[in-house]
Amino acid sequence: MVRPKYYTPKEVGIHTTLDDLWVSFLGKVYDLTPLCEKYKGDTLLKPIVQKGGQDISDWFNPKAKDIRTHVDPLTGCTIPYTPLGRFVHIPPSCPDSKWANDFGRPWWKDDSYCIGILSQKTRLIKIINTLTIQEQVLEVCSEETMSEILQRYLAYNAHAASYTWKYDGVNLDMDKTLEENSIPDEDEKFYELSMNDDSFLQAVHLYFNDDLTEA
């Protein structure tokens, strides 16, 4: 089984335009850019675009995994709850011959838009390259394995896979998470003590693998 990709809220938050729009809800991340392209120019896109880059879990009933409903005080009918106004795939409050309902699955039930999982808890980690003495602080998902964190670090060092990753002098298991590698999450403790300086972060040290030294 292919492991899902995890995203931080900040990563979701940078996709806010009609041409590049992500949202998260009920713990998952959705790329709605294709939906925006399909319905470009339709006023029903407006509430979705307004919430671009944000979590919209409050739109949904977590048990039913469907749009929340409420009773219309005027008609007494149960209708979708859309505080920002009706949006794509939500039917009109009254019968309307102009409304086409042949779109198939509504977008919030269409897994083709789902691109990954929203991290339940992110954390900061410092990575120190012992060869170049360069330091980099990364925000990572607590659910990510070291191999997945390595993929994030490639943006700062394209040769990251050529290093041995260690914490407190012990080789890290790249198939395990930080916590599983006995690197505790101390973010809350740092926050309580007002120790927000990067110097207090747990540090992972990278040692370059020089094959010439191996006899």
C-alpha cells in the first residue's frame, strides 16, 4: 500500500488562488484547482475561493462526512448549511430547472481531489550538516518518517541521501518517525517556558558518507 503524503497547515495555506487552490477538511487535504478550472466564471465558486488555503471542516458533519444541514426557519425544510452562500454541487433551496445535477459525485466526496493527509501535529527540528556546518530548521509533520523528512530537506541539500542521519550519536531508522527514533516532541514544553529560540531545538546531525574511508 502506498503511504499517504502528509501536509502542514502552512503548506495548505499558500494555495489560495483560483488557479491554485487547496483546502483541508476532516483531516484530509484536497487540491480543488481542477474543480475551479471546470467551473471557472461560475459565481458558485466564490465561497470555495474565499476559503482557499484554509480548513473547512466546520462545513461538514464529521459523522456523516457530508455537508452539515439545518432547518430553514421560513420553510421548515432541512437544507445544506452554507454560511458563506451556496457553492458548487449544492442544490438550490427551491426547485430550479436550470440546475444541472448530472455532475456525478459532489466534490467533497470525490477522492480524486484528495492529495494527502493534514498533519494533526507539526513540530520543528534542526538539521545540522557536520560537513558544511550549515543549520536548517524545518517544520515537519509528526507523522512523517525520517525518509519523508529527508525529502523535505532536499530543498536545502540535494545530496541529503548521501549522509548518515544521527541523533545524539545514534544512527536514525529512516523508516521511523522522530518519536519512534526517541526524539521527543518538546514544542509544548518550550512554549510553556518561553524557550522559542532555535538553539533549544533537538538537532539531527548529518555525517557525509565518504566511501573512500571504508576499507
